[in-house]
Amino acid sequence: MPDRGGLAAFVASPSLGSRDGDRRARVVLALVVFSVLLAQVLLYPGVDRLVGALGATTDLDASMWFLASEFAAFVLFAGVWGVASDAVGRRMPFIVAGALGGALGYVALAVLPGMFAPSFETVLLLRALQGAATIGPFSLAMTALMELGGGHGRNMGAAGIAIGSGTALGAPLGGQLYGVGAFVPLWAAAGALLVAAALALFVGEPREATSPTTASDAGRDDARSRDSLRAVLVGLRRSPALLVPYAFGFVDRLTAGFFALVGTLYFRSAFEASPATTGLLLGAFFVPFALLQYPFGVLSDRIGRTTPIVAGSALYGVGVVLVGAAPSLSLVAAAMVAVGVLGALMAPATMALVTDLAGAEERGVAMAGFNVFGSVGFLVGIVGGGVAADAFGFGTAFLLAGGLELLLALGTLPFLLRLDVGRQALFAR
């Protein structure tokens, strides 16, 4: 049995459901999210070097498919984890299992090239399996945060600051690790997921976690349990307003995928930036994105979701365009900081809107749906961004990515204004 001192005592006393218990659980669950995102982003600053060491013969195409294969698995398996945990009524065992599986996937990618010369198709298959495992702890830790007391904006702000902090540290740290060796970021990523698994061992189930499925509600959950993607569609049919935050999750993550591939290669080619410098440029976005998520999440509890989502998204789209138009590294860095601030304004409000609109018994599937749409967006950002940059150049690719964000903000404003979210869901409880 784990020792009850240290971290275990911090989480276990007082119990979940009390203010202090929820606060402690919020910290540990946010650390789980942080660890997963840290592992993911460590690979980005020198992804072209990594795929070359794994046997690829091209930079843009191979990097595109290496990143895309993970997010394709996210799309296919996010709902699987949500359905399974909703059916059992527990989150933590699935978080531990997914984190351990993801760590094993990273280790396999690091060691297999030294054992034999796998084809790049085999590498992509391993990458997809690693992604299928990794989406579990990410999605379910956010679901568990949704189910804590204290206000949805506060809880999603904690998730957002964890996401931003993981990516803020992962980008510059990954750039430095590539200087040691091409496979070092893979080992560091595996270690981060082992930490996530250990953390989840010390968290009790949130008080609003769903109860196990029984015979009396088997008919209601039958469609949901047969197919994870169908479960997301069933949830949308029950709560069609969820399509609004899902659409923003799609476009926001599209720009993230765009920066992960196109932004990285743009910085490397246009300014001859090293992986370390590229990591710092990505960090210029992620540091303010991390630090401001929590206060902006609390702000959205007080003023509602519409203003942070619409204003933040519209200005964020303009900022993305400015990154691609900036003529020097210093101006690129300044634009990245501005984009990070605006991203922090809109992100927790968007995730909190999912919580506002979803029924308590289906929040696992609702957040899985948000992650499915987000993962599809990331995938489109990688593949579409890579294709656009290859066909039209980096400048046009940045214009398309930023313009799409701006158009979504303007186009959904009437729907956001009409959403009937109860006032008690917009304030800390």
C-alpha cells in the first residue's frame, strides 16, 4: 500500500467534497494534466530531428504524419476512455492505466531503433498506440476536475493553467534536451507519464463522479457503450448547444496543431532558429497562456462565458496572422506573447461552457467529445497547415489559420448570446 504521508496526506485529508479536499484534489489533478502535456510538447521543438533519427527521409511530410498519427488516435480513443469510466463510475484507475500505457509507448519509440531498423510505417503505428493510451489520463483528469466543487470556471482554469504550464515548460525544455540527443525527449516524456500515474494513485473519486451503469439504465447507455464516437453524437443530440464550445475547441486546437508543425518549421527555416530557440519562441506563447488561465477562468465565473470566448477568439485570430507577418524574431516573440494572453482569456471559459451545458451523469462523455473535436482540430491544423504551407507558403498558411479563428468568433456570437446557461452555473458554488 502507498505510504499515507507526504502527497497522500496532502490529498486524502480532508475528504473530497469539502472545500479543502476539493482544493487538494484540484492541485493533484492539475499536476496530472501538466505531466501529460509536458510529455507531449517535449517532442515538438526538434520534431524534424526526431523523425530523421527514427528513419524518415523528409522533414515536413514525416513530421506532419508523426504528429498527426498521435492525434488521430486521440480522436478515435478519447470517447472510449470516457465511456468506460462513465460506465464504471470511476476515473482514477483509467488515468493510471492510460498513463502507464503512454509511458510504455514512448519507451518503445526510444529503444526499438537501437534494436533493429523499423520502417517509418511501424514507427507511426507505435506513435498511434502511444496516443491511444495518452488521451485517457488527459481527458479523464479534466473530467475529474469538472466534477469537483468550487465553480466550473475555477476548475477549468486549473486545467487550463496545467495545460499551459506543461506546454510552457515542455517547449523550451524539449529544445534543450534535443541538444543532448534526439531520443532524450522520448525518455523524458515517458518519465513524465510515470509521474502522472503515481499522482493519480493518491486522488479519491470526485463526489460528482457517475455511478456504475446498472440494468435499469442499460437501455439508455446502450448506444453510448457500443461506440465512443457515437456516444459523442448521442450527447450532442441530447445537448445540441455543446456544438458551440466543441467548435471553438476544434479551431483553438487547430491553431495549436498549426504552431506545433508549421510554426516550428517556419521558425527553423525563416529565421534559422535552433531547437532551443524554437522552444523559447513556443514558450513565449505558453508562459502567459499558463499563468493567466486560472484568473481568467475565475473571471468567466463572474461575467459569463460569452465575452471571454468571443473577444478572446477574435483577437487571437488576428494575433496568429501577425506572428506569420512579423519580420524579426523579437517581433515574432512579442506576437507570440500576445497570442498567449488571448488564448488564456478564451480557453478556460470554453471548457467551463462544456461543464455548464452537460448533464452531471454524462460529463465524461461531454468532455471526451470536447477532446475529440479538439483532437480533430489539432489533426487538421497539422495536416492542413502542412499542406497549405507546402502549396502556398508560410504567410498564406498563417493567414488561413488566424482567419478561421476570427470567422468562428464572429459567426457564433448570436448563438452564444442565446445560450440559456443557468446563472448558478456561472458563479462559484
